[in-house]
Amino acid sequence: MNIRSTFEDGRLTIYLEGELDHHAARDATRQLEERIDATCPRETVLDLRKLTFMDSSGIALVVKAYRRMDQLGGKLTIVNIGPQPRRVLRAAGIERFVRFAIQKEG
């Protein structure tokens, strides 16, 4: 699992690449929380365009990110979700509280 991020104009974008399973989830969650805490963004965007697999550990990561952003008074958006991660997130009902969107390349 590779993670990189950018921060601009109050928006933290975190790019997840590879497989988000129970082996990668602990480190990925730690990195995500560190990046949110370091920037205190108004919005965090999880870009999943290069995420090839997600299990229930990915759901936990998204929920933790949502809770942290809620504590900061910000919002969480997930963009560019591939078919397999989308099925996992939808089955868990994540769309009820996290916005799913398509982000244009730019």
C-alpha cells in the first residue's frame, strides 16, 4: 500500500494505491490520521483511483477519517472509487454519511 498526499487551500487529498487489507490498514490509518492532524484541513478527500482492493479494514479507515474530520468541523469526500472498493463501501452504508464523487483530472 502506497499513500501520498497534497494539501492546498484547506483541502487535504490523500491518494491510496494498492491493496487496503488488514495487513496494510493499521499503517494506512496511522498515516491518514497523522496527515489530518498535521494540516487540520477543512476537507479531506480520499482519492481511491489506484486502490485495487479493499476489505472491511478499509471501512474502518474511512470511518476513522470521517470521525476525525467531524471533530475538526470539516468534511470527508471519497473520489474516483473503483468497482470493488465501491461495492465494499456501499455494502457498509458509508454513502449515508460520506460523500462519493468523481474528481476531474487536472
